[in-house]
Amino acid sequence: MAQMRLAIICDYLEENWHSMDLCAQMLIKHLQSEQTASIQTIEILPKFNHRFQQIPRIGKKQFAYNADRLINRFWDYPHYLKQRVTDFDFYHIADHSYAQLAHVLPPERTGVYCHDIDAFRSLLEPEKEPRPAWYQAMSRRVLRGLQSCAVVFYSTAEVRKQIEHYQLLEPSRLVHAPYGIAAEFSINIVNQNHLDQGILEKIGTAPFLLHVGSCIPRKRIDILLAVFARLRNIHPKLQLVKVSGEWTQSQQQQITDLNLSNSIIHLQGLERATIAALYQRASAVLLTSEAEGFGLPVIEALACGAIVITSDIPVLREVGGNGVIYCPISDVSVWVKTVAQVLSNPITAPSLNLRLHQAQKYSWSNHAQIIAQSYLKLAGY
């Protein structure tokens, strides 16, 4: 059997969607190391063209960056792919928010990974997420690209449930391909030497809570900050380590109002080994989200042996199982009581064996195998 040429279409790195980059990197890594007999895997990632960002005075403003993003996504990337369509047999779009690229690819030989349906909220629930007409038109083109694909992968039963609820796709085209855990995230690997002196000096020896992820609205950083502020009254030396994301103006104001500036350590651009070291040292990992497509920090933290406390939403229940402690989304009092109990008596958390057992259910190797078999099936192998 001749090797199938499978193009993995990645996000622009300049967009800084680290979880999307990770998913693509892990898929490519495992396909190239484990599926070489049947699949030749090629990464597709064209150069990001800076236009508005090169204009003096306005180049460093947010709207210049956003304008460049749109042009690159909807003009440059499709034109690049048009020139390479004949180079490959099948095409895998690693991030559903790039599904507009499917319009220049043969639909019967194209698949996409749907991580969540947030990109389509303005179309599905316009009253909850009102957006201007141009934004809805953009979202509609992305959605139609996704709907044209022969196979659509998803991470959790909750994502599938939402896709079916809004009747976005025929269920027969859906394939469950859960995420995995990168090798760095392991209790068996000593990651402490990956904390550089600067980070170690910032953290010191005081206990800290850890949040890994962006600061977008659905992460409910307002709840995280409110909980932390009240916990400081109980544990005055407690710190909050925040990895990734840019504070919004309202979050910055909340930090000021709650007098938390000197108690928060904000870190960005960390390597996986460094994040793993933080998981291992944290008193608890918190995820206060009101919505998630999966929640990668949950299983990564569990794999490092961390105590994880998350919002009680279906997708996190599915991912975290019995290895995680759950709190009502916005009930600050319950969050404070739960975290305080763990800080005072860690033995009240799920056992280490339970936490590690839950993490062991997830594998990037299995993820890649499911995707590989799906494309081989499409090819009739």
C-alpha cells in the first residue's frame, strides 16, 4: 500500500493559541513516529504576513494585529493552499476556527478537528453573543467550511452533544478523538530544574494556587480573583500563579480593587516542562471556567499529581472523572470553603492514585491513531 500524503494544516503561531499549537504538534509527532508505514505526514504552516503592524504609529495597536490576522486567515492562507492542493491526498485542518480553508480543498478528502463551538456562538445564540454583521459573515463562512468536510473530529461527548443539539452536522461524520498528555506532564519526571532562578525567586517558598489558560470571558477569571482574595484572608501568605493570557481592563481593575497586585505572579511563554514543574509544586490547580471544549490543564495537572479543583460543568466532569474536586461555577463561598479545606488538609482531595489513574486514560498516541484510521478509511484502505 502506497503511503497516503496527509497535510496537517496548522494555526499561525503568531495567534498565540498555545493549546491549538500543542494539538497540532502532538498529532504530527505521533503520526510521523507511529504511522509511517501508511501515512506520510506533512506540516502546513505558511509565513504570517505583517501589513498593518508595519505601519508607523498604528502598527503596535490591537486593531492592526487583528486586521493582519483576518487578512492572513481569509486571504493569504487560502491562496497558499490553492497552490498546493495537488501536493497531498488528504487534508486535516487542526483547528475548526480555520475551517474556512476547507473551501479551497476537496471536501471528500478534508477533515477538521472541532475543539468547541464557541466560534459559532454569534450565529447559534445571537441574543447571548451579539456581533456585528461582518463578524457573523466571517463566522458563517468558517462554519460552512466545517460543514463541508468529510469527517469532523471532536474531543468530548459534551462537544458532540452541542453539535447535535444545533444540528450542525450529520452524526455519521463525527469521530471521537480525545486529547492526550505530553511527555513532560508526568509525576515520574523531576521538573524542578526547569524553573529558572527568576521564577523561583518570584514564587519563593510560600504556598500558591495555579491557573493555566487564557483570560477570555468563559474562563471566569473574575471568580478566580474573587476566590483568591477571600482565601488570602485565611492564608495571608498564599499566592496565585497565573500562566498565560493577557489581563483584560476589568480584570486589572478587579486586581487593584481587591489589593492583589503583590500576591499574583503572572507568567507567559513558558515551556511545557516549566508548566509541569509548577503543577508539581502548586498547592492546588484551579479552573473556574463556565464553558470548555475539553480542559487540557485538568489532565496535564492530574498527570503531574496535582490536586485539581474545577467548575462543575459536564465537560470537566467527563474529563476529570473521580480525580477532580468540583465546585458550582460562580458560587464564590463554596469555592473558598473547598479550596481552604484542601489547603488545610490535602488528604481530603481525591487520592494520588485516583488522580494518576484518571490522567492515564488520555494518550496522544491513541489520538493520532484514531485520526490516522479515519483518513485511511476515507481512502478506502
